Amino acid sequence: MQTEAKVARGAAALYVASIFSLLLNTAYFVILTNFISVDEVGLVSLLNVLVIGTSTLATLALPLVGSGITATPPAVTRFLSQYIHTGEGSARKLYFLSAGICAAASSAAAVLLSNPSIAASLAAPLSPKPFVYASLDAVAYSFSQLGVYSLVGGGRAPLAGKLLIASSALRYAVASLLLFLGYAVSGVFIGFSIGDFFLAAISTSLAAKMVLASKEAPFRVRPVAAYMASVMVAAFAGFGVTQVDKLLAFFQQGLGNLGVYNVATVGAAIASFAPSAVTNVLVPTLGSLRPGEGGRRRELMRNYTRYIIFIAAPMGAGLAAVSPFLLQLFGKEYLVAAPLLAVISLSVAFTSVGAVYSSDLLVGERIYLFSVANIVGLVTLVSLSLVLVPRFGLLGIAIARGAMLVLAVTTLAYFVRGQGDLVLDGHGYLKSSVASAVMGVVVYGFLDALTAVLPLGRSATVLASLVSIPLGFVLYLIIMKYLGGFGPSDLEFLRELLPRRMSWVVELAKKLV
């Protein structure tokens, strides 16, 4: 239980940071969609994909939060804790090697992004000027990710979560302010650069202080290089899985339709944060277990298939239920994204257990199988999109993304099965799925009837959908109680997870379940 609580605290810190970032991102997106054109929203979305791509190349990993449905912890996350506490390798050399790679790769990518001819061709018919600011943000964002990943690897995930919250508040506040002042897309990336430079400066200095305080030891290049190479392939496969759908929307449908599609992915992202956060914290924990502790590893994995679905399933079903009503928040141009949001959020939620199997493959000699699973999913996404987009438009991309997730998690399950690691709390998964489905149907039916009977305006409809989310979660808890989905161990685990001053949450949960 102590190990599980440690993993959970780290995962919870990253999950809270992710949710906070999502809430700010959603609020900023509301401002964005109401202050600039749909084409300009599409340009912001395209530049975000390019910044994430730069960070993936520079850190050899997807961003810690906000990257989507998968996580690929880099070498500093995988080895720093081990090197610092056991002295089996040089934490200093590992960190500074990673920093050197980050500097070289992000600088090269920034030069390409700011190239006038490349910027003009991608931005047309809009101004290419925002590409200059996006290239600066790409460098800052890359170093900020390396810094927080290093803190997570050093066992300081709660601190990393707090820094992510602070930097998110700064980047979105400044970006929104500059939007109000009329700086449009350029203002967005000026604000992002300021927030990311803040995070990079603090996290990098803390990480450097941490590794410099460690004992010097021989540095074995081979295991680190092998892990970096494997994770690089996995990261690019993960980038394809999480971002190629947006590139397909851009190249096949144009900037305006990319803007619409991205609104759906922003809303659906909440369901992906639980598996992503667990992967980033579970990997170093599984890596620290000894070869003879296979039983302990499988127990930990099985418990987390339970905890992930308890969080992701109601989130996904709730988002799908409120999507036709909540999207009025962004404006009438984006209401067509409702079915996209429903398909994406449901597919992410009910395949979220794949994060546990990913964590298992990312530890040890089977990391290449993680890449294979993502590549299989990526091929599925591209192939189905090419077939479905001509007939269904953006919905075809969303359907293809859902099929990709199902096939990817099936492939991951097959790979871990060979080692006896295919564990799943089947009863917990089934009960949570049933409770989430019933809750989703009730919430959608309530909102549909309410808006049909009462002539609610835009603000009232959005407010009703927001109120329905916590009410729906209470309904989910009641149904889970009826189904016997929660046990005493779940509540005790929650007590270990939360700070002592929040023990009242456990007492409230006992009354509900």
C-alpha cells in the first residue's frame, strides 16, 4: 500500500496539474474562439502541434501534460531516481547529456519554424509572423519539459505538478491579455513563451541542483542510449498517435476545419490525463522493482487498471453527454464538433487501461513493443482517415482515431500477455462502464428535455451543462454503490492518497458509496 500511495500521490499531482491546465486552456480557448476567426484558431492549433513536435524531438518524449492519450517518460524520468539513490550511474552526466540534446534539437527546429518560406506556405492566407514567436516558445517549452521530467524522475512529482500549475496560469493569463489587446495569434505565442520560459528557468535550476548534489559515479552509456533510442521511436509513434489526426484535418480540410476539430480534442483531453499521469509516475516505480518481484508488479498493475477506469470512464461518458450543449460556449461555428467530442472522449476513456500495459512495456527490454503498438495504431488512423474523410468529413477522423485506440490497446494487451502481465480488474471495469453509460444517458436526456421545454439562451444552456457534470458524477457514485463497485480498500487507498486535512472527502465518499 505504501508503494501504491507513493505512485498515486505523484500521479495525482500530475493529474491535478493536467486538469488545472485543461481548465485554463478551455477558458483561454473560449476567449480565442470569440475574439479571432476560425482560420486563426486553426493556425494556433497548427503551431501548437509544431511546438509539441519540437519538444518531442528535443526531449525524446511527449510533453508531461497535455500531449494526449499516451506518455513516454524520457531517460531522466527512467534513471535519475535509480542513479541518485543507488549510485549505480552518474545522474549528472545523464542530465547534462539530455540537456545538450535538448538544446541542439530545439534550436535546429526553431530555425526551421522561423524560416520565412516555410512559415508563409503553412500560414497562407494568414500572416506568417506568429511562426517567429512559436519558434521561441518551442525552445522554452522543450527545456521546461526536460526540467519537470527530471523532477519527476528524482521523486519530486508533487513539486513538478505545482510548477506546472503556476506556469500554466502565467502562460494563459498573458496570452489571454494579449488577445484582449488585439495581438491575435502572435499574442498567444508571446504569452506562451513567457510562461514556458518561467517554467524552464525554475525547473532546470532545481533539476541541476538536484543532480549536482548526487554522488559522482561511472556513467554507463549503453543502457541509457538504448533506452533513449527506444523511447525516441516510441515518442514519435506517440506523437503520430496524438497529433497526426490534427495534421490530417489541416492538410485535408484546411485551417478553419482544423480549428473546429481542435475544439473537440481540447474538450476530450480531460479523459486522457488520468492514463497519461499514471504512466509517467508508474514507469519509474515499476523500474525500481527487482526482477524477483513479478507478483508485486502484477498486483500494482491490476490495481491501477481499476483506478484508471474509475476516473476515465465517468469523465468520458459525461463529456459525451454534455457535448451538444457545452460547445455553445465556443460559439455557433463550433457546434458541429459535438459528435467529434463524443466519439473521441468515449474512445479515450474506455481504452485508458492501456496506460498500465504501456508502463509495463516501457520498463525493461520490451520497450520496442510499445513502439510497435503505437505504429500499428498510427497506420490504422491514417488508413481509415483516408477512407472515411471523403464521406464523413471531420467525423471520419474522429472515428479513425477511436479505431486506432481500440487496436492499439488490443495490441498492447497481446504483448504483455506473453509475459503473464495481462492483468485487469474485469469486475471493476465492467461496473464502472455500466455506471458511466447509465449516467451519460441520464445526463443527456435531462439536458435535451430541459432545452426542449425551456427556451434557454446560450449562457443558460452552457450553465446547465456545467452543473450537470458534478451532478452526473454523484449519480455515477450512487450507481457504483448499488453495483458494489467500490470496496473498503478503495477508500483506504484514497485516504492514503489525500492530505490529512482533506480526510473529510473520504468520510463523504463513505456516505455516498
